[in-house]
Amino acid sequence: MENIVALGVVILGIALSLYISYYHRRSTSSTANFYVAGGGISPRVNGMAMFGDYASAASFLGVAGAVALMGVDGWWLALGFFAAWIVVLLIIAGPLKNVGKFTVADVLNARYQGSEKGIRMIAMISTLVLCVMYLVPQIVGAGLLFGLLLGWDYLPTVIVTGSLMAIFVIMGGMKGTSYNQAVQGAILFGALMFLLIFGIIAFFGGNPVGMVVEGKDIVPPLVAAGNAEAVAAIAGMTNAESAVAIETVRGIMTDAPNAISPGVGLRDLMNNASLVLALFLGVLGLPHILIRFYTVSNAKDARKSAEFTIWGLAIFYGSVFFVGLIAMYALYPTLVELLASGQRGVATNMTMPMLGEMMGGQLLMGVIAAGAMAAMLSTSAGLLISATTSLSHDLYKGVLRPNSTDEEQVRFAKIGAGVLAVSAIAMSIWLKEQNVAMLVAMCFGIAASTFAPALVFAVWWRKLTSQAVIIGMAAGLISSLIFTFAAFFGTKSIMGIDVLVNPALYSVPFAVIVTVVVSYLTADRGNTEEFMAQAHGK
């Protein structure tokens, strides 16, 4: 068995998570405790948990790997992930906590108390779709990670990962999940800082400016891999000869862009606009992020949690860029070879563990792998708890069995966790070749087309009607899914409309227009004055 030390470090991290879930197993007896930890999580722990929940495998593996392949253009995705949090803090954090209880649907139902079933159904369906699809990149990343560590086949690794995330949720509920996410967020942050500091020392003599200076001479691996002469010239070179390989490729491709040049990986205007729109509005509609505002006691603590998360993400995403540059420099021959042989998924998603192994052998590789695994499991647990909460609270209690007991609701939620985990595993097998960062961006597009318009309109627009909420969310969900799966199947256009890298440019305006039009054609505006006063603390 290869990399036994690295595996041992990863297993220790998983064992710690299992212990935390087991320790909080008694906090799953009631729905309030299972769903939102009874609202008793402190703002700092909640902020760190949101950081661990949000800084997922897409950020740690996908974004850093994208920077290593194409330079600064791989970083725009991270900027979008971060900037969206400012929107959350300013627009939705306080009102969400003021009027919600367990799920995002509670906010909408607080305004439209006569239309609970329709709203709960569309909210529940949207939540399940989003959470299952968001689970996929976490499980894909884990499958690739263990393949690199141990040479294991992809199938058993995704089954193990999916099973672990279900166990965390079923055993520990939201309280166990929250503390797991906080600890795993700290592990992830520490792993990235370790790579950054020791990478600067090992490759640039302790001078961080050296990364940028060196980056101006590097032909990005994505560009170099497309030049047959450059690929042949550095064939057989090891990472120990990366400086020679970089110089050789630059000598062949004198006019090629460098790692600091924009435009290497950017798409056309339509694709970029769609991606930016999805990232900007997506966080406003991600159930596993929004549900965390219910785990604190009041709106003030909800905003404090978001502020804490924003500071952590600012440092994290700034560091991801520089770690990506370090990886590009240190692993240059390997990255070019992987890209030239058609293994872009491995090159993107496994750059960080490979960098850890190069810098510190199996031990450091294990630390990096543990950080990546922590990110995957943390995000997966958050997704699963939000999905099962919606399944139990919105569907089971809200529609199927309104008089059900707490015990019955919690049991239904735990069964749902197992079913959803199986669904996510099945999709992960199908989509294993996709870049995890781009898979997450797809989910942002769906969230931006469903919950984001409904919630923003609900807490800020008095003319919104219950019918518009239901029809608008359905329109956004259906249109975003059509273009998302078209992209997965490689379809170039639908009825003459080009399929973009993200569905948001089509589905968000469509959802907004439908919502506004239906609002003017219908009359149920709900308890507008009372709701607005409660939402905005007046």
C-alpha cells in the first residue's frame, strides 16, 4: 500500500470528525436541536463553521489548481465566491434570521401563511436539487484524492466518502455538524497557510514578491500543453528541473502570455457574464449557507457570523492565488505532461496534494490531503443537514403529516440523509471527469435562479405575491436545470440558444421576469406590513 503515512493523517482527521459527531449525538432528539442546534451556536463558532462549509473542495483543490494551470485567470472564480458574501451580509443575513426558523421556506411562509404547501413544495424540491448537485463535486474530489494517495479505484472511494457524510449528519445533527465544520475549517485554513509559507521559503528564498516576478516568465501550463514542440522539449523532465523546463518553454514560446497575464483562460463575454452573475447572486440562494443563520440566537449574531466568515475568506482566497503560483512553478513539468495527455481533471484537482508531497513527503501530503478531506466532509455535512431539514420540515411536517411528532420528523430526516447520500454517489460516478470548481459554479447558477430572487423580493418588495414565488422559483429551477444538463451532455445549443458554461445569464433574468409579471397579475401579497416590520426589525 502506497502513501501509508499520508493515509494515516487523513484517517486521524476523519476519526476526529467521527468523535465530534458521536459526542453530540444526544443533540438530535428534537427537531430544533437536529435542524439548527437549538439556535445555541456562538457567532465565532458559527462564522468558522460557515467558513468550513463554504471553503469547500472547489476552493482548496479546484481554484488553486486552476491558478496553477492558467495563472491569474484561474483566480476570478475565487473572487466571485468571496464577493458574494458582501451581498449576503448587506441584503439577507438579518431579515433571514428575524423571520425564519428552520428552513429557507420558513421565510416565505412567514409572509404567505395561506400558501404554505405550494411554497414548501417548490422550496423543498429546489433545496434537494441544489444540495445533491453540490454534494457531487465534494465526492468527486474525495474519489480523486484517495486515488492519488493509495491508487484506489474511484468507485469504492466515493462510496466511503458518501457514507461518511451521512454518518456525520445522522449521528450528530446540526450541533455535531457545526463543530465539525469549525474544526475542519481550521484544518483547511492551517493546511493552506502551511503550503503558502513553506512554499515561499522553499522556492523563492522567503521573498513573496519572487512569486510574482517569476510568474511573469512562466508560460502557463495550459498554454504550453497546446504546443507540441514545447511538450516534446520538456518530456522526461522531473519537477526538480522545473526552472529549466520553464526556461525551455519560454524560449520556444517567446510571445506566449505569462501567469500574470489576463485572458489565458477567460471565455467570451457571454460565458463570463453568466459565470459572474451566478457567483454574485448564488450565495443568496444556497440553503446550506443560509440555514446557518438559524443556528445563532438573533439577527445581530447572524451578521457577526457573516462578518467573521468574510474576514476568513478574504485571507483564504488571497492565499489560494499565491499557492497556485507556487504549484505552477514547482510542478511545471508534471502539469504540462498531465494536460498534454488529456488528464486535465487530475491536473486541476490534485495539484495541492502533489505540491504537499513534493515539499514534505508523505507527512505533508497527508496534512494537505487531510485539509482537502476536511473541506469535502465539512461542506458535504452542511449540504446534507440542510437537505434533510427541508425534506422533513417542509415536506413531511409541512405537507404530508402536519401532526407528526418530533421523533417521527427526526427519523424521517435521518432516513432522507441516507437516500440523498446514495443519490449523490450515483451522480458522482457519472460526473467524475468534471472540474470540481466548475461543478460548484453550476450549483451557484441554479441557486441564483431559484431562492435568490424569491428571498430578495420577499424581504424587500411589497408587491410580491405567493403565486409569483411558486411560479418564479419553478421557472428558474427548470430553465437552469435544462441548460446545466445540456452542458453536462455537451450540447452546443438549445433551440438556437448557445449553451454557456453557466446557466445564470438565461435563467436568472427569466426567473425575475416571471416573478415580476406574475406578481402584477395576481393578488395574494400576504401579511406584507407585519412581515416587513419583523424582517427589518422595526
